[in-house]
Amino acid sequence: MNADLVKAASAVISNQQILVNMVSRRVRQLCLGHRPLVQVPLGTGAADIALSEIIAQKLIFESTFGRTATQAPIVSFPGMISGKEKAA
């Protein structure tokens, strides 16, 4: 991993834990065959590609801090038993 890319990405995402999680998740995606969102030289490692994408602001995150469960919709999947059906 290129130290200059880490420093530049840290300027975009100041929280180190979020940065590590973003790079980790994106590296996993790239290893599964997802295409890079930026042009990089051939042979560039997946972590450097992820950092380059963050620097170019092609990757974003959405903080869920402070949200309550009531703000998120509850999705029922077919075949699942709801609480009311269990009691019956």
C-alpha cells in the first residue's frame, strides 16, 4: 500500500476506522472482479486502487450514527413469520 495514497485518502476521510473499513470492503469487491472506478496503471494493487477511488471521491459513505431503528423501514420477506402470526 502506497503511503502517499494513504495520506491523501486520510485528507478525504478523516476517521481512520471508516477509511480502513471502506478500503477493506472495496478491496474485497475488486478481488471478486468488480471494475475500478478510476483509471490506474496495469499491475496496481487492489488497496491502491481503493485508495485512489477514495481520493477521486468515487467512493462515499453514509453515516448511520444517531439514527433509530424506527427511521429504517422494516422489510418482510416471503415465508417469514411475523410476531402476530407466531402467537396465533
